Amino acid sequence: MSAIIEPVGKISTILLVDDVAANLKLLGEILSTEGYKIRQVTSGLQALKVASIEKPDLILLDIMMPGMDGFEVCRQLKLNEGLKDIPVIFISALNDTENIVKALAAGGVDYINKPFQEQEVLARVRTHLKLRCQNRELFELNATKDRFFSIIAHDLRGPLGGFMGLTEIMADENQYFTAGERAEMMSDLRQSARNTFTLLENLLEWSQMDRGFTEYTPKRLHLLDMVKECINIVAEPAKGKMIGLIAQITDEPFVFADKNMLQTVIRNLLSNAIKFTPKGGEVTISSETTANRRTVISVKDTGIGMKEELRNNLFRIDANTKRPGTEGEQSTGLGLLLCKQFVEKQGGEIWVESTPNQGSVFSFTVTVAEQDDHVPEVIKAVETNIDPLHNLNVLIAEDDEISARLILAIVKGISGDVFRVKTGFKAVEFIRNNPKTNLVMMDISMPFMDGYEATKQIRQFNKEVIVIAQTTFAMTADRQKAFASGCNDFITKPFVKDDLVKLIRKHIL
């Protein structure tokens, strides 16, 4: 999270408390010229009432006032959980050490003597508003860190523990299970792996977004295609709960957005809707174009809904909104934080309407693509009964046995000959001796010569072979480095079969 401090004077509200109208007028004129929003009251009781309603960013507080003096006002503010963090600067003609100490002991952060100097007032106000802004950012950073470690400690250990337990049972006692029991356990393993992968994906995306590393590349996108892809991803858990998935997309098919961000938002909202909808329910995703050329995308479910308190905290990093789904599905609340960040990154808004036991509707806005934006050319596939991928010669450059086995299992069903090497040196040598190789699945982290260097050397004598980098590193800089070395594309481990096959088809067909 970047620590950029806005010019707080242009947006901050300051509450002035003094029983002398002339003092309020003078202070108000000084601070108003700097762009601050000023609120003035003439008594301690008024100050407490206004502060509780309007939550100012700073309070300038006189001491000698009838009814309730400034010391007591400050003490009351500091006892209020919602007001205690508002900085209070005392401003008084009582300039002896005893009263200054008493003011600081009551909770004040500073003390200005009357008659005051304009530049001194402005300098102290700016300083404390800046400190307040920095304290807020520090609080958000700490909340982010706490949430991150909480997810790693609890939500990630849970599915990993279940996954490890199932694999150990199947490895040690496989002979004792019937075919049906083994099939059921394999299904559980697959679901556990998918849950863990989704969580890791969200953690990585959240971490990158929070540190400003997320690449933002908006372009013209066909909304219905995006929705279909996301529905395919969540179709299996929906089928398991007999939940109907309905898409109602308007005639305004194109939006202007970042593809990865838009898919992440839609996928998370659909997954949540399925999670909190009982068996036999419905989840509907719809869109509507507004008068100001915005598209509102809504995901509506017939689920359990939520109370107002939970609804108000859904998009806050410092609030715990975790709750199990209708079938005990795990939840971290992380997906909604990602949704909020990705929607706002693209200039949109996100909100929720929900009533307990009556379902929820999550909606967000995205920009409608202009008619003169570039429309990608649609290329018709050649009709044939032969899949061109079956003629591929594939090289797997991978030093990890499990990863190599996974890639082999995926590509052997769609290709011809498949070969495997374990180092970058061997990959370069193989391509030099086998120039008809069509595809290289290039691991980046191999001993002696990494995938980047191997690809660079291959490109010196072979410009045609398709090289897809595959690695656990998924930062923007890693992708850029892969493309700079000569790779055609990039896929992040762990990946699923459909994603890899789709990527291969993109470059081969």
C-alpha cells in the first residue's frame, strides 16, 4: 500500500470550539483561506454533539468556557470509542505550565497560546492533520498484515491439512477402498486442491494490488464472453448444490475494462453467491446500461442474505466477515476486498443489497466501450475433423518431477511426440537438434541455466518454436522478463488443464 499523503487541507474538516464569537470568526477566516471545511460551536456540550455526528478531522478547543471547560470536553472525547482518535489542539490565553500540562494530560496533542499568530496556527494544524493521515495509513497497513497472516495461519492450513490427510490415506490404505470410495476421495481431493488454488490466487492478487504491482491494461471486452468464461469456472460447485446459473446480459455487449480484473470480480461474486445459496437455489448475473454510459453488472442469489452489521463491514480490511457457506464451505472475506480494489481501480463502484433469508444482490459498475474503439477481428476456425494439436512435437523443460508429470498428462492427450529435459542447457541442445519441435513448456527456475537464458539462446537460431514460460513467480516484472527473453506467453503454477490447453491453442491454431 503506497503511503501517498493527499493535500489534507483541501478536504479536512476542523471543529472550532470557543465561547467568544470574535475568536471563532478570526480562526475561521484564517483556516478557510487554506481550503479547510470549518464548523464552529460556542460551548463544550455543542462540541461533543457535533463531533459525534460529523466526526471532524481536527478540533481546536478553548479552555475557559461556561458550563463545561475544555479539559472536560477533551476527556469526554477520549472516552468515546468513535471520537478518541480525533486530535485536539488546545488554544487558550492560559499560558502557564500547569494548564499546559493539564491540557496534555486530558488528551490534547498540542497547545497554542492566545493571542495566536496566523502562521503558527496553520503550521500546527497542517502537522497534526498530516500525522493523522499517516496514522490512518499505518492502521490500514497493520490491519492488512494481520488479515494476511490470519488467512495463512487458519484458512490456508485448513484445506492443505485436509488435502495432505486424504493423500496419506490413499497412499497407505488404497487397497482397502472400493472403486466408489476411491472415486469419492479423488473428487474430494480435486475440490480441496481447487479451493486452495483459488485462495492462493486471491492472496497473490491482493498482495500485488496492495503493493501497486498489479498491471492495469483496459481494453474493449465482450461482456457476455467474460460472463460465460466465469460461469464455466464455477459450474461444478453450482452443479454439486443443484443451483441454477442464469445469465441475463443486455444488448450493450462491450465494456472497457482490464480483463483479469473483470474476471476476478465476476468470478468471486459468482462463487460467493453459490457458497451462500442453499441447494436448489438460483444465481443470476445480469447487466444494465445506464444513461451516463456505465454498465451495472449484478449478481443476485436466493441465498441466506445478511444482517445490516455484516453488510456494512463487507468491504473493510479491519473487520472479520468470515462465515461458512450453506454446506460448510470456507470463507475468508478476501475475495470481496479484491473485488472492491479492482472495481475502484477501473473507476467503478461496488455495493450490496441484502436481507436475511431473502438473498443478496452484489452490483458494480464498469465503463461502456465506445463504438469507435478497436474491435478485434473475428477469425473463423477451419472446419476439419483433425485436431491440429495432435501433430505437435512438444518439449517439456522441467526439473521438478511432479510438475513434469502434470504437464505430460495434460499435453499427451492433445499432441504427438512429447519429450522432456531437466536443464536449460539440455533444452537448448534439444531444440538445436530437433528444429521441427512446435512447442516448449519452459520452466523458469532450472539449475545451471534458467528458462530465461535458455529461451534467449534458442531465439538465436530458432524464431518459430512456441515457448510458454511456466513458473510459480507471477509478478508483472517476471512476465516482462519472460517476454523480453523471447517467450511467446506465460502461465503461472499451479495451473489447471483447461487454462494450459486454451493457451496452447491460442498460439498453435
